[in-house]
Amino acid sequence: MFGFYDFSNNEESLKNSEIINQKLDDISNPPSLDDLLQLEGIIDELQNKNKKLINFFTKEKIKQMLDYIIKEPKFDDQLKGHKFPFICSKLFNIEEKNMMNYFHLTNKELIQLKKEPNASQNNLEKSNEENNNLDNDDDNIGKYYKINNRENFDDDLDEVNMDDIDMNMNDNNNIENGE
């Protein structure tokens, strides 16, 4: 009916939020990535822009999350083979800006961004061009996994030799005709 709201679901999300915040606040025993990925509501917390959770994801944790998605586990483990890759992909699909910066920015740019949180992307790009000779691009995650981002797949069509296609078609016609 109209106006009906399920408050029990809201109570569960508040409870999950409190559990995640307690884990992140525990300085004596900080949680591992595996600990947080097992908690219910981590996806909702990242969607709600939980600052503690966003700050938890460092470059090493992002690499570990990518490993969960890309690499198969050595042992048949339900968590590392099924649950963690699913949750990690969901977390990346949220496209949290601070997490995505690890894919697009180098270490120097990340340090500059942390020093000047209001720095615009254009300023970072200009500083990257100026320091291009000193900058090592092997420090961003995209290069770590050797991901090739192609903007336009039409470039592949330029590489096709039309003579090869015609020859193959003629060969198929000869086979069909019994020649």
C-alpha cells in the first residue's frame, strides 16, 4: 500500500553501519580487507560515502581487491573465489572518486591531491605534463595490471586486409561447389 515503509530494514542498515565503524575505529586491532568484505552492508556504506571506509582503501587494498577479481584462488575457497570478487566488483561499480583516483593518477599526483584537496584535475594534468621526464608512470594501478584502455574500437578495422577476406570467401565458395 501507499505510504508503507519497512523500518526493520533501516534498523539493519544502522546496525551494519555501527559494526563497520567500530571495526574501522579499532586502532589496536585494525581490520583487514577480508574482515571488511565479510561484513554485511559494506556496499551500502560506500554508497553512503562513509569517510572512514573511503579512507580505509589504500593503494595496496585496491590492488588486493583487483587480485580477488582477476586471479583465481589457489584453493577452492568460497569467500575468495566467489563472495570477495563479487563484493569487490560491486564496490568498484560505485565509482567512488577517491578510489578511482588510484587508477588514473600517479603517486606524485595522489600526494599533491592529498596536500591540496581542492586542486582541480586540470592543475594535476598540467603538473604531470611539466614533470613528465621525472614521473614514473609504473606507479599507477592501470599500468600495474597492464590494462589497455581503447577509446575507439574502429581502429581495429583499419588493420584488416580486405584482400585476405576476399581470398577466404573465394576459398569457401570453391569448397561449397566441390572444387
